[in-house]
Amino acid sequence: MQSLMTTLILALLLILQIGCLAHVDKQDLYGHYEARTRNATATLILKRDMTYQQEVRFDNGDRVEAQGRWKYPSDLDDDKVELFDLYLLESDHVRRTHDYAIPVNKSLGIVELEQSPGTGISYRRLATEK
């Protein structure tokens, strides 16, 4: 009996998880995000006017800033945010890009921009924009 109950609970959780992975609407993206690497913290603000602000602060006190335009869905892929002139976080440095598409994930109400899939570097939304 306990095994059946455990199976039902796991099945329900799986159904809820799948339901939360649906397509992300643009209004879900507006807000403040944060990403961390081993030596830096980056903030990214996606604004309703389709502009963004980015700041990367390094542990040694250095920082870089960027601002530009963003678009969703991207011309490259429906489930990506396309950002123009963004700093990409690497494990120990940043590099500037002209045009970069970031996969968007939404699970259980949490929105993440998976900047470098497979590396663990993701922007996680902390607050929505007002």
C-alpha cells in the first residue's frame, strides 16, 4: 500500500513538473536576474521596453557593464531570449558578444536563462520588473 502511495505521489509530481515546463510568455521574462561563477556575480535586468542592463562584478573589485536590446522569441529559436551586445560569463572571465540567444526555462514558477547549457551558468530571476 505504501509503495502504491509513493508511486502516485511521484506520478503527480512528474505531471506538475511537465505542466510547468510549458512555453514561457514574454511577460514572464521581465525582471531582475542573477548569475554566479567562481569569481563573479552578474545581474541582468530585462525591461518591458525590450532593453536590458547588465553588470558583472568580479571578486577582485573589477566590473563591466552593458546595456542593449533583447527580443523574445528569438529569430533563432522560439524558446530563447536574444540579447544584443551582452557580456557572456565564462568560468573565470567574460567576453562580449554581438548577438546571443539564451535558452529559457520555467519550472515550478522559477524562470532561468541558461546562458551556457551544460556549464551550470544560468541567470535565475530574483524579482519581476514593476
